[in-house]
Amino acid sequence: MTCAIDCGIAVNPLTIAAQMESGIAFGLGAALHGAITFKDGQVQQSNFDDYPVLKLPEMPAVDVHIVPSTERPGGVGEPGTPPIAPAVANALAVLTGKPLRELPLRPA
């Protein structure tokens, strides 16, 4: 997976890369596994033993590109997560010819 970020002047490039990688892992886990289900009005997932998260073998290699900039440094805590589900959904739509409109993504 390739990630590009324009966050202004890169004060600590290793931290920026780590933030993007972890945001991608979090977003990918939510996109593929992140269902909260209810039964008789009760949430069925109580902790990580019954809530599936992204496993290490599922995590793709991530190549982070920091766009050179002279702008003021900006935050890097959130930008890695939001684009992942739409990117995976679009890739699956191209692959299968069927758009997916719900999370977690479940190609038929």
C-alpha cells in the first residue's frame, strides 16, 4: 500500500510514517472486520476476544511518501485512517464490478 501525506514541514519523518502506518492498520481493520452486532438489544462484542481486529498477516506493507513542503507543520494523527475503507471498496468494485456500500466490506 502506498500512502502520501502533505503535512507541512516534516519535523519527525519516522513519527509521521508510524502514524500513517498505524492509521492505515486501524482503518483497514474497521473496513474489513469492524462490525458491532446486537442481539435482543445487547451488544454482542464485549472486548478484543470477540471483536475481530486486523491480524498481522493481513497487514500490507506500507510505503509512506512525505510530500516536501515549506508550510507550517500540521497534525498527522488522523489522515491515515479515513481514506482506507473507500480505497478498498473502490478496488473491490473494480475487481468484482459490484460496488460495496456497507462496512465491514463483504464482497459477495
